[in-house]
Amino acid sequence: VTYIEPTEVKQIAVVGGGLIGASWAAYFLAKGFSVAVFDPSAEARGRVRSLIAAAWPAMIAAGITSVPDPRMPSLHDDLNGACANADFVQESGPEDIDLKRELFARIDGATPGHVVIASSSSSLLPSDYQVTAVYPERVLAAHPFNPPSLIPLVEIAGGGQTSSDAVDWAMDFFTLIGKVPVRVRREVPGYIANRMSAALFREAVDLVASGVASVADVDKSITAGPGLRWAAMGPHMIYHLAGGQGGYRQYLEHLGPAQQRRWQSLGESPLTPDIIDILVAGIEDELDRHSVHDATHARDMLVARIMNAIVDVSAPHPS
Ligand SMILES: NC(=O)c1ccc[n+]([C@@H]2O[C@H](COP(=O)([O-])OP(=O)(O)OC[C@H]3O[C@@H](n4cnc5c(N)ncnc54)[C@H](O)[C@@H]3O)[C@@H](O)[C@H]2O)c1
């Protein structure tokens, strides 16, 4: 199979117009693609439009687009209509394996075999959902980080039947359109970023559940501390710099044992109803009467400012 040049992609089908599908649509529209969204739900039309409109200001602030008014996709209640003429498909339907398998069979049937079909799925693996496709070699995961309209990271993972050409194509395509793709060499649950997030979140829950700190102080311990460094450099490079002249080797040999002792003391509180109540009460204190809408807006505008700052840094950084 010969895939079209990534530079020749003009039309993108987004299958599933929920939180993630609408956010992908906003990004593709901002990058000048013609976008067709399929969603069977009657409310999807209005919701997709309002999600795109809400995503647009932060994309302007982040320099992703300079078009002042949001562009809009065509909205379809039939999958074939949305996939007709698609040069690339980004699937973002509900997280349900039977439904994904059915969807991939239908998308596979609606597009020629040289069109790459990517799934946003966070917890299902391509080997599981590509099985219903007649051309499974072009099915892969392109897993975004919420919101895909803004966050550059896209994790690219192939399944057992995915061709390396399709994975290479996706790496090239997402690089071309301004994303930061990473290659997941072996399918594992949570891929890369969500595995690291899960390791941190397990401890964030346990610190509250075991009475070490409040929800707000746990959150502050990231945003006012390591979170600032992590926006600039990843955990490996941070510890390389922490090793001084001797670099990462010095750090690992001298401070590695302290890290290993900490690993042994990490907790794992179960998410019992009592602990859930404590976490929810803590987040309400932290929100301090601000709405989730305000907090989402604040997150996106801050992320946009950080992204602008990162572009100005000349030292090595993840992108
Ligand atoms: N929410 C996140 O933070 C996040 C992050 C990364 C990836 N994802 C992944 O993105 C995907 C979508 O998640 P979401 O949070 O947008 O969910 P969502 O529930 O907001 O959206 C799902 C959409 O799919 C539509 N739908 C229902 N049946 C469908 C069908 N047969 N065909 C097409 N669309 C159908 C629904 O109407 C809804 O609009 C999931 O696979 C999820 O794992 C989610």
C-alpha cells in the first residue's frame, strides 16, 4: 500500500464528536483542513459547534491559529458521508471495545485502503480494535492529551497487524501539522504519558488519604514546583542536570539509592467511597466557588502562555 504524502492531506474525517472529537476538529480546522464530523447523537451538532467555539481563544493565545472566528466542520449523521473523500480519519467514539470494533469495520469499509485510520482511545489497544478491518495494517492509535486542540503530545502506537509504514506516516503527518508525536514501541495499557500520570496520581491520592497533605497542597506541590520544570524538560533530563558535572550517571549512582528507598515507601490507597468523599471535598475547597468552566478556561489560557514561552527557549526541550 502506498500512502498519500502527508503534505497532500486536505480532508479529515473525525468520527465521534464528543469532548475529544470536537477538540481534534478544532485543531484540524485551525490548521486549515476541511473537516467532516460524524456523530449519531442528536445533540452532537450544537455541542460540537460550542466546543469548537470554546476551544478557539486558547488556540489563538497559543499561536496555533490567527483566524479570529472559529472555523466550523461539516456535521454528518451518517458515517459514510463524513468519510467520503477523507485523506485521514481520527476516531474518537465512546470507549467501548465492541463499539470500537464495529466502528473500525465501518470506517474501514468507507475508506480506501491507503487512508490511515487513527483512534484516540486511551485504554483500548490497536491490536484489539483493528481485527474487524479488511485493511488492519493502516489502523493505529494516535492518542492525544486533553485538550487535543491545545496540547501538542500525540502518542502513536501500532497494533500487531499495523504496518511500520502506517506508523511512520502518522509520525510524519502529526509532525507536519505542528503536533509532537512520540512512538510507542510496544502496546502497553496507558501508553507512555498516562502510565506516568497514573504513577503520580496514585501517590497524589495516597498523600491525601493517608493524611499527609490536603488536596490543594498536593496540587500546589506540582504546579509551584516540579510541574514548572516538567513543562521545560522531562524527568530524565531534569535529573541529568541535577547530577552537576557528572550528569545523569553521577545522579543515578549517588542519589539513585534514595530514589529506590522512596519507591519502596510509595502508597496505594484504594478508591473507597470514604476516600472519594475526602478527595471531592478537597477539590471543592480548592475550587473555592470557581466553576469548572472557569477552571477549564484558566487551565487552557495558562497552558497557551506556557507554550508560547517554550517556543522562545533555545536550550534542548521535548519538542
Ligand atoms: N476525555 C479524555 O480526557 C480523553 C483523552 C484522550 C483520549 N480519549 C479517548 O477519546 C475517545 C472519546 O472520548 P470522549 O471523552 O470525547 O468521550 P465523549 O463521551 O465525550 O464522546 C464520545 C462521542 O461519541 C459519540 N458516539 C456514540 N456512539 C457513536 C458511534 N457509534 N459512532 C461514532 N460516535 C459515537 C457520542 O455521541 C459522543 O459525542 C475515547 O476513546 C477516549 O478513550 C479521551
